[in-house]
Amino acid sequence: MRTGKTVCNSYTFQDNERASGLKAFMIIFIITAIIPAVLISGASAIEFTYSGELSEISCGSSPVLNYDIEGDYIAFTESDSGINRLRLYDFNEESFTNITESRYSDFRPEISGGNIAFQNKTLKGPGQIFVYDIPDGTAKAADPHPSAQGDAEISGNILVWLDGRLNGYTNIFIKNSPDEAGIPFRVSGTSDKHSPKTDGDYVYWTEAGELHRKSIITGDDSILIRDFPDSFEVYGGKIVFNGRGEKEGFAVMYDTAGGETTVLGSGAGLCRNPDISENYIVYECYEGSGTAIWLYDLRTENAGVLAEPKTGVSDPKVSGNRIVWREKDGSSNCIVICRLDTETLPLAGFEAEPLSGSAPLEVEFTGRAIVSASSGTVYLWDFGDGEYSESSSPVHTYSEPGIYDVSFTVENEFGSFTADKKNIISVEEVPQPDFSAFNRNGAAPLNVQFRDMSSGKISARVWDFGDGSRSYNKNPVHVYSEPGAYSVNLTVSNEFGEVSENKTGYITAENTVYADFSYDYPEENNSERLTLRFTDESDGYTDSWLWYFGDGEYSDEQNPLHTFDEPGVYDITLEAGNEFASDIRTKMFVSVGETGDEIAAIYVTPASAGMKTGEDMMFKAVATDVKGRFLTIEPEWSVSDSRRGKISADGLFTAISPGSLRVIAGYQNITGYAGVLISESGNDNMGEELTGLPEVPEAEKIQDFITGTSNPANRFKDLF
């Protein structure tokens, strides 16, 4: 077992952060404290640092199970090889006292007024509450009745505990002086009571998820908070506990005097296990890399980190200006004590974000201060532009360009300190680039006139025309010799920096147009499929279109919607172009209207083919109706011998092995055929007779289908 001291992290102020009005220079130890005001009711946004001294006791391999602190004493339970020892540490004497030990009790000590209340029990006997007199060094039973006593809390001469002596239920007993016997204080037919605690003239406890308070003097009993956790602490009418519901993940303080609730957090993670004493609340917050210990000052409403996030940190407690917590690091188990200074000269520093930018520039300032705990503090900011603020961490807007000095002064009853930073804020006025162009689209060679429309002070400009050429003139003329789409970039600059404006695909130089289009049948109000939607898919720059629909109608829209009067097959033509070029595209045999059972025959093209193994070929099909009109169809494709070849849903045939087979196109119970011969030489053997094809049923035969000139599909194969 050892004791030792280690200094807290120190903050090194910059050279241009200077003291004002200090009568002495002091070297202090500090603990960083960061304040997120949004999570702490009434707290400022300044980053506070409290001066103080950090020490450790009971560092060793034996775990510390529980502890309590009051004034100059810490009572704690230490476990060693199955033996639990109740020990006392005296801060003034820097000495330890062994009070008792047990294999069957963890004691759970509570200190008040020079006494320690704790639970002890034997192997077979129930727990019993004892009181240890620190000055006398003696312990005696608080109540001689062996009745499963536990969860004791002592405040001055008043002792309360849980007791199981009445009807087998757990009830609350109270003892008002050392010489009196314990008497029932709260009795009910349940055992769901927890954590009895005294504060002033009241006893507080939780029961069935509710916080109760009962007057020791009048006996008045009331429920203060519903949906309440089993564990809490109370001091001076202020109750601290783990939040629930919308306050889950935060430590919470409830003030019984005014009924106000304060939510305490870190802004980073789960906060819990608060303790309260006199002017301070301490709590722990898990922040990803470990658990940090936080302090909240009730008088100044300042809060901050006492111990940076670390694994193994837990269970903070406070008494006066001493804060303690457990810390486990590997095999080492320690009780850590932070003793806050009460009289310290202030120090100050600050950060600003952003440090530069264009006017109007909004800058957020974050102040830092090293002060005594609970010392009153005032602030004064000088932003260097004739404006001031008394806020702890203000947001200030700089309206005019320039370079500004900023100072931040912190003052309390012990002195003042000014952090002064020269040339920290740079309010810039960079130019804003913009440009336009005349004759942006046309045939190459294309002459384009550019115009600089930038605003602000400009020292230099650079044009990048996207074809490898540049210009430094204000309004240049540039010739695009080759067709293409060109992005143009203009960069303007002054002493504050440079800014670019880029326009993608801004210039189009063309000398060729390739007309093309697609069409589909809209579903809405088009059950007879008489309305077609045409979509321009031409390559090259086009700004004029002329559609001929084959029914005597035309349109100059880019993507027209056209309704035909009669079903049938029409030739559709698109003429697309611009001032310098144009092109025409015609698609024949566009089917309009429902065909129903009008189809009389299906023709496959090519009608015959010679292929090598592994080759692919695309087959197409057209149909004629009973009136001899040609119709476009989307048939179901198949083959007569899947060992020789296969065909996809869109008509792509793949030769697999040598032999002959038929390619079959089926639609509305009508079938069309093509013959395929697969060999090692492919088309070289097309003069040979196609053999091995399955017989075509007589009813489906078409005269001279494969070789005859009467097959119309042979006339249209180039259209596909």
C-alpha cells in the first residue's frame, strides 16, 4: 500500500498571452475542464480549467470494492485473497487504519460526523449495521436485533437503514441518537424499498420506481419523482441521479426548493453515477476512449473534465473541495483524489474559428480560463474593430476587410489576465469570378467571344479554353478548330488569393450531325396502341427537328407525342440538324395499333445461314397480316435442336456443335423458320444441302421459304 502525488495536465499559454495586474507569478497544477453549454443548463461555453493537486492512495493489486468520503477521511473496502477489509484513510495524518475484515460482507461504508456506518455479517447470520467511532476507534452494533439489516446511511446522529424484521418484508428503520433503539420509519407490505438517505429534516428513499420523501418531524410523506432509479444522492435539498426516458444517458439534478431540473452531460457519451456535496456535483461520462470524471460547480454553473477519458475510471464522490474516484490500470487499483485550490490568480487563453475568410466573416471565439473553483469571473473581449463583448465565448462578425488583433481578459477577485493575439483574424475580399460567351454552339472552326463578368478587385486572370489554349486578356476571342464539347475555366486573383469558375461542356463545336431516334407506346389512355412517343437520340449538336409520321402529319418538336388515326405499319422519318449540318433517319415498318389475330405469316431473316462452332448471329423476324401489311413483332425464339445451338430472347443465336437445325420464331400461334448449317468451314459449305433438319409440318410450310425469291424477309435483312 502506498500514497503518492502526481501533477495534473498543465496548459502552456502562448507568448502573446500576457498577464495584467498580477502581483505575483505562481506555478500551479491544473485539471482541464471543457464546457459544452448546450448540455449543461445555465453553463457558459468557456473552457474552464481549475487549479488543484492530484494524489493517489491505496494503489496495489487489491481491488477497491466501495468507499465514501467526508471531510478529512475516506473509508473504503479492499479485497485481498477472499478477505474484505474495511479501512480508513486520514488525510491530515496521511495514515491508514484497519477497522475490521470479513469473508461475507463488503461493508458499504458511509461517513458522517466522525462516524462510519457499515454492514457486517457472518456466514449464517443476517447482516447487521455497525457504527464505528473514528476518534475512539471503537465499533458497536447500531441495533442489536439480527434482522437482515443493510444499506445504512448516517447523517450526524441520525441513522437510517433497511430492515427485514417485520413480517418478512424490507422496511426502513431510523435511529435518532446513539443511545436510542431503532424504530420503524416506513412500513409496507412490500420489499421494493431502496437507498434510504437523510438530508436535513427529511428521509428520502425509492420505492416501486418512485422517489419518496418523508419528514422526520411531522411524518408527512410525498412522492417527488415517478419513474425513478434505485440509486441517488441528496444534499441541501438537491437530488442527483441517472436520467431516464428523454434524459437517458445524462446525470440529472432535481432541486426540491424550486422544482427545477438540470441535465448534466459531456456532449460525447453516456453520463451517470453523480454525487453531490456542498457546492459541487461530480459524475462520470463514457466518451469512447474511456471514462472521464466531470465536475459541476453549483455556484458558477461551470462544468468540466477533472480526469480525461481512461479505461478503469469509475464511481466519483465529492466532499468539500475533495473529489475522489476509483482507477484501475492493469493490475493496479487506486483511489485517486483531486483537491481543488480555492484562491488562484486567473489565467486566460482563447481560440478562434475561422481565422480568415471573406467579408462579412463570422468568427466563433472560445475562451479558456484557469480559475479557482467557485471564484466569480468576468470577461471582456476586444475584437480589434471597435467592438467589444462581455460574453464568455462570443460569435462576432467582421464586416470590413482587414487584419485584426484580438484580446480576451479574465478577471476575478484575485486579479486579471489578458490574452492578446496580434494579426489573428484576416478578413479577405477575394474576387468573385464569372463569365459569359457569345456564339457558344456551332460548326467548327467556331469563333467564340468571351466576356469577363467577375466582381471585386482583380490583379490577374487566366482563361483556360479546354482545348490546350490559354489567354490572359480580359475579354478574349478564341477559335475552336476541332469539333467537340469544351469546358472553360476562368481564374481571377488578388493579394488575398485566387478563385476559379469552371463551366463544364460550355462550348460545343460541331460539323456533323447523325440523326437517330427511338419510340415507345405510352401506357396511359393508350389501350389501342395508336399513340407513340418519339425520342430524339441524334448525335451532334441539333437545334431543329422535323418529323414525318407516314400518315401525312409532321412535327417540329424535339420529342413529339403522336396519335395515329388508323392502326397499321408506318415509315417514320426524322430530319435533325443545326445551322451548319443536318441528317435524315427513317425507320420502316413501325407497327401502330393492336394486331390481334391479323398476322398471317412470320418471316425470319437471314432465312438460312452457315456458321462455325462458337460463332454468334442475330436473327430478326417480321410478320404480315391478312391484308399483306408488314408488322414488327417481338417473337418467342427457340431452336429445333438445343445440342447444336441456342438462341436468346432477343434473337442472338450461338452455334454449339456441327450439324443442321432450325431457328424458330413464334408469335400468336404463327411460326416462322430459318435454316442453320454448322460446320468447321462455316459459309464455305453453304452450297451443300442442309440435312438433318426436322420436318416442318405441312400446315406451317411456306412455299420456297429458305431459298425462294418469294421470301420478303430477304429484301429487308439490311434494315436490321
